[in-house]
Amino acid sequence: MTEQKTETAHNAADAPRRPEVVVIGGGAAGLSGALTLARARRRVLVIDGGRPRNAPAAHVHNYLAREGTPPARLLAVGREEVASCGGEFVEGSAVAAERLAAGGFRVVLADGSAVEADRLLVTTGLVD
Ligand SMILES: Cc1cc2nc3c(=O)[nH]c(=O)nc-3n(C[C@H](O)[C@H](O)[C@H](O)COP(=O)(O)OP(=O)(O)OC[C@H]3O[C@@H](n4cnc5c(N)ncnc54)[C@H](O)[C@@H]3O)c2cc1C
């Protein structure tokens, strides 16, 4: 009996903690939102398909303090900043999101996995 209790407690401690906010889209907008939330000590998970709008561009311009930076570098630094505050990432595409009757949202990814969170931030950008 004691053994079973210990096992249960162990599993609970190991279980991944449900994020408070899921951010769909890890471009400049999503990472900015995620950084703000993570700095406010929210548990944040960013789901990103890895296809930012400006991917074809060689350099970013008119972005204060980052003139000439390759777009991929800008996002890599952004991800590091979010991660340094505890934010987490999943590579993949969200294909569906639904509001749960008990509160919160469930987001389904293209690979069939799903994640639940209290809040949803959609920053999927535009496609030219
Ligand atoms: C060629 C070009 C050059 C540009 N040059 C500049 C410039 O020099 N300076 C400047 O300030 N701006 C520039 N821009 C504009 C800039 O790229 C955009 O303002 C910026 O990318 C918008 O950021 P965003 O986060 O809203 O969207 P995006 O950068 O498009 O990021 C959206 C992210 O969401 C992901 N996503 C989308 N749908 C899903 C889904 N269902 N599930 C999971 N992830 C998803 C995408 O894969 C992507 O990673 C340029 C744009 C283009 C097209």
C-alpha cells in the first residue's frame, strides 16, 4: 500500500505541467508575446511551424538595434530569450483548436498530438 502511494506521488511530480498559455506561431509576434508572458512567470508553450513570412529575406531592416540581422538569427535570439524565462517550444503545425467545457483550450497538432492550456494566443502571421 505504501509502495503504491509512493509510485503515484512520483508520477505526479514527473508529469509535465500544463501550460497556462499556448502560443500558436513563433514568429516575431508570437515570441514577443511569449517573452512578455514568460517574464510575468506564466507557463508558456510556443507551437511553431518554422515558416516566418520574411524567410526569403536575407536581412532585416528598419528594426531598431538589429539592422542587417538575418531573419532566422533574430528569431533564434528571440527563442533563447523566451527559453531563458522558462518558455517552452514544440515544432509543428496546429490544425485545430477548441474551447473546453471545463475551461481553457485544446490545440491539436498535425501529428495528432494535443495540448491543453488556459489561454490561447494566435500569432500565425500572414502568407504572401
Ligand atoms: C520578404 C519580406 C521582407 C521583410 N522585411 C522586413 C524588414 O526588413 N523589416 C521589418 O520590420 N519587417 C519586414 N518584413 C515584415 C515581417 O516579416 C513581418 O512583419 C513579420 O514577419 C510578422 O511577424 P509575425 O510573427 O506576425 O508572423 P510570421 O513572421 O509570419 O510568423 C508566423 C509564424 O507562425 C507559424 N505558423 C503559422 N501557422 C501556424 C500553425 N497553424 N501552427 C503553428 N505555427 C504556425 C509560421 O510557421 C511562422 O513561424 C518583411 C516581410 C517580407 C515578406
